[in-house]
Amino acid sequence: MTETDKTPLHPLEQKVLESVAGKDWVDFDSVVKGSGLQPDQVRRAVSWLVSKNLISSREATSKTLTIQSEPVELLLTQRTSTEGLDMESLRRTFSSNQEFAAALGNARTLGWIEVKEKAGKPLVVLKNKENARRYESFIASLKGRPTEQDNVPAEFRSYVDRLVTRNIAKINESRSVDLRITAEGTRALKESASERWIERITPEVTSKIRLNGQSPRLRPIDVSAPAPTVFPGRRHPVQEFINEVREVYLSMGFTEIAGDSIQSSFWNFDALFTPQDHPARELQDTFYVGGVRDNELRRKGIVANVAAAHESGWETGSMGWGYSWDLEEAKRLVLRTHNTALTIRATMESEDNETRVFSVGKVYRNESIDFKHLAEFHQMEGIVVGKGLNVRDLMGVLKHFYRKLGMKNIKFWPSYFPYTEPSIQVMFYDDKTGKWLEMGGSGIFRPEVALPLGIRKPVLAWGLGLERVLALRLGMSGIREFYVSDLDWLRRRREIASSRNTL
């Protein structure tokens, strides 16, 4: 006796077997209708039955072709002739110049027409009338009638591929499943009909036990049967990591700040002592908001201090940048290129008191998109304002932060940023690639940044990439993968927390 013989059929299995018993191959929909079960119940039962060799299944895939709209090149061939029609008259029969240009180009590529000159005017002549009409008849036969892709004649297949690429034709793929009972399934169904099993204990069952003292025959559970995979709702991995980063900062005594994605150029650039002719402020690097400005900005108070720092160094001991600062340039609105636009405000609002704040949010840059660059991504930035702080304190804070994220191979390299001095680059050594990777920039705000805001204590500042850290943790090749709608990856990816120790 086999293991299958020892295990009674589940009620769902029995209903499915009954619906296919004594028949040849039965399609899935007929099984659903004949068994009276829901489609998901039938799928579950079929999975069990196939694993027990009580039922056989076969799948078939079919692709059907449908036409969405009339190809514009056929509209053109229908409106001209072998005698030809002048191009301007033909163009007026189309809804737009763009549609006419597409029709003309496609028809010439297919060899259906040619353009000649007559009386100094271009003439569109139908060159291959017979060929064009065959294609017209073929397209007409497809309208409103899906056709098997395999049934498309060979001469039209390359043309159909063109139409699919242009979204004029559409390929619909469908999958069908057929089922048939096996000899073992037939035997199991007969044996099951002679057995009487109790599915669950009810008050009626317990009353019978008390009356006759006999134990009921409860149907045993087959613990080896495959269970359906469950994909519970969960947060996106980037959001999960943002929450983790917040917890790390909060555990270090920081306070979170937030702000608008649209900032004035003053707070995004000028307050950070970035000159108004700096390449980072060009259109190829920054997204500007057209048609509006921060008209509340006036050259007085802190704004006047910042302007003077740019022009002559103000009271910082610096010579500044030596140019005439333009208030109108500072009024331009941008999509913030870094969250330092938020932390610089927090620096001002600290009023020279000891402060520790951080922000995690999106920033926007006009980047060429590749495996490690996006036009929209997240940065985690922070500042510490305090008496006597120095570069060693900065490196200690950042090392402690990364250790809490599971990253130990951290080093600091000298660098340059317009608003910090000294400036250091945070680097991480990746064992998998054997390379040092850039994580972000940091430094101490220059006097030209801090003093115009009324801050005399040292200010430690940093801006770190978030997606890069997460990509390393999850072993991903690039940060673009986070924002591709790959549902299978989102369902089956490893837990972020479990991969922390791999760095």
C-alpha cells in the first residue's frame, strides 16, 4: 500500500476528481463549473492531485493578434494613385503634419510609393498598387476579429512586427490548462466513495461519542501536501530602510526635520556660499521651476550678510568670490538638489545653540541616468552645532552611524565642497567588488557659510546617499532596480534586516 492509499482525499480533491472522472481532457473552466468550486479552490486541489499523481495536467499558450487602429501608411496609399497627387493636397487630408510625415516615411520604406516632381511641385505616386492593396485587405480582415499569430501569412509577418512595435497591433497571450484523471486517481476516487470520514468535530459528533463511546474517524491531515504561497502586504524596501535610518539617527540623539521639495536658489545655493556662476547651478545639473520666483526675498538681514560674503567676504576674514551678487538669481526656485537646503535653515534657527538634526528625503538632479545615478533619489543629511567640534568628531559621528547600519569598512578621503572646509569624502570598501565606493560628502561649514547666519560655533555637516547603501546591503547591481516594477523581486527579496551583517 502506497502513501497515497493511506491518505484520504480532501473534499476539494474529491470534487475535482468527480468533475473529470470518465472523461478525456477537460479544460479548467469546465472543471470549475462542474465541481461548483471557486477557481482558487480548484487550483489548490489540482496542485495537490498532481503531486500525488492522481491527475494529469497540460498547459497550452496561444497568441492572438488584434488591430488597434488603421496604419497611417495605408491611409496614404488609399488617398493617392498611380497617377499621383501633389504632396500639399495629400497632407491636408491628414489630421496633423506629424501623422502625414509618419505615413509618408513608412510607405516609402515599404516601397509602396515614391515622390516625384511635377511642375516644380512634389508629387506622391502609388508605386506598387497591387502590393499595397494586399496589405489593405489583410488589415481589413483583422479588424474586430482576433487572429492566431501563427496563422499570419509569412509575407505579412515582418509588417505585423512593425505594427506591434508602433502599438497599432497588439499581441494577446493566453494560457489554458486541461486536466485528466489518472488510473491512480480513478482508484483513489472509488476507494474514497466507500469511506466515511468526519471533517470536523461538531456538537452532533460529540453527542454520538457520549452515546456509543466510539471514537469518530476524523480525516487525517496530509502535512506533506504543498501549501499555496502567500505574499502579505509589506512596505517597499526603500521605505523600510528609511525607517531604519531614522531609528539610527534618533538613537544617536538627533531630531528629524523636513521641508519643501521646492526651494529658492538662495537657500539651495547662496546660503551655502556656492557662487552664482558655479557649474552646479546650470540647467544641465539643476531642475528650475519656470515662471515663479521667491519675491519675498529682500537684501537685508541674513540675505544681506550672505550677499556681502559672496562679494567681499563680509566679516569672515575671506575675500569672498569677488563678483556683484544678484538678488534676482537668488530668487529663482529649484527642485532641491540636496537636503542641505533644509539643514542650513536649521543651522540658522539654532541661534548658535548646540543642535543635532537630520533629514531623510528626496533630492532632484538633472543627471544622466545609469546604474548608480538617478534624477530623483534620497539623501540622508545632518548637522551638529557645538562648541569645540572638529574633524575627528565628524569622523566619529559618521563611523558610529554606519556601524549601526552594519557597515564597518569606512574610511575618509580629503575632498572639496564650496561650503565646507575641511571637506572629506565618506568611502566604503566593498569586499565583493574589491573597490572603495563613494557614500557621500561631509565637512565643517566654512565661516562664509556659518557667520552670515549668526553662528559662531563649529558646524559639522554631511550629505549621504541612501539608495547606494541599500543596494550594497541587498547585493544589487544598481540603484535603478529599486524603482522598476518587478513584482516578483518585491515579493521574494530577502529581508533588509537579515542582510545587514553581509556588509
